[in-house]
Amino acid sequence: MEYHYTYISYDEHGNKYHGVRTSKYKTPWEDDYLGSFEDKTFNPVGKFVQRTFSKRRTAEYFEAWFHNKYDVANNPEWVNQINSPCGWGELCVVNSIKTRKGKKLCINKITGERKFLKKCKKEWAIFRRNHDTGKKWWRNKVTGKLCKTFDCPGEEWERSGNNTAGTKWWIHIETGERKRSIHSPGPDWTNKKARNPTKASLGKIWVKEVETGNLLMIEREQFNSKLHKKSGPNANKKWTLDPIAKKRIYSKE
């Protein structure tokens, strides 16, 4: 579990430091991290959790907005030495806006590395948010390294993953053998109940014996209303139409 948040750490003299943090397995209030500041005279004694976020990128954008609004780099109350330009994440790999002027954010087709370049050459391409659409996973036969590309990177690479898109489970009627295939492997194969043939409750229901009151799991075909009563939270329930809300509800009535 990851927690993304912005915080303000402070010392006894009223000096403050604003930053962004991602903690693992610890809530922001349990995390004892106080900041990566460069001012050696700053000795924080605690911190205030400012806001929490669902994504690291959103937290970085808020940090940049806060830094520029209050100009923390030039404000004597803050020990921050720089205003975060737009967060230090995936789209802000270069800190200075001037160094990015006239350049494009490119991504390496093989390694996935991102850089600001004047021109994307050879294995580099312009980065887009949907850049991974259509890519496939490949595994190096020698090193075991994984990469995601449109085409095979080389002879030493092979496809990685299940590759089960468009296939179904099929089961042999006599032998019980199972396999995946787009079409039926033969005349003795069926896809009915082929997905979970080993599931113990497949095709069975919970019932209560009328005489003894014992709970049993029996085949659906063996159910006898004189001997059994359906058991469970949804027993004897059916779909009905709520006359007021005009919605289908699952109830006994």
C-alpha cells in the first residue's frame, strides 16, 4: 500500500520546509520522514500533513503549485532552495525549463527510458500517454530481462505472457483433458463447464433436510421440494420490480 502526500516540516524557530512524499505500508501520520532539505541549520522537530493524494503525479503538481504561489525559494520563512518547476516525476525529468526549450519528450522503444531531445532518432520515439497501446511483452532468453515493444527486439528475445486473448477453455468429454483454443479442438470437446472443472461446488446447491435440519450440498438435479429446503442468504429469492423506485430488486417477495 502506498500513500502520497504533501507535508510541511518545521523547527523550533518557526522555519518551514514544504515537500512531497510517498510512503509504503505507513500512513502519512505514522511516517517519520521530515524532508530532504539542504539547509544544515534547519533542524525539524515535527511535520504537518498538508494533503493526501491518490497518485504521486497529482501530489507533485500540487507541490509545484504551492511553491510558485508562495515563492518558497525566496521566502525567508521557508528553507526550500528551489521552487519545484512541475514536479520531479515522469514528465519533469529535467529541472530547468530553459534546458527543455525547443526539445521534445522522447521514449526509448526498447528500454522505456524518457529524455528531452531535439530530435528522436533510431530507437527513440515521441512520448505519448497512450504510447504503450499495441505493445507486447518480450523476455530475453539469456538474461531473462523483460521489455515491452511493438516488434521483437532481436533473435534472443521471445514472447512473454499467457497470450490467451480470444481463446476459450475446452474440455474433453471422455478424458477430462482441458486446453485453451479459439475454436473447438475436435468433435469430443465442449466448452460447457470447462473453465472450473475441479471446483467442488460446481453445479451444486446448499439445502437443508426437512426431517433432520442438516445442511447438505447436493447436485442441482437431486433437489426435491418434499425432502429439501434451499439454504443460504439468497434461498427462495427472486427478482421483482420495485413499484416506487422502478428498479429490479432481489427479494423473497
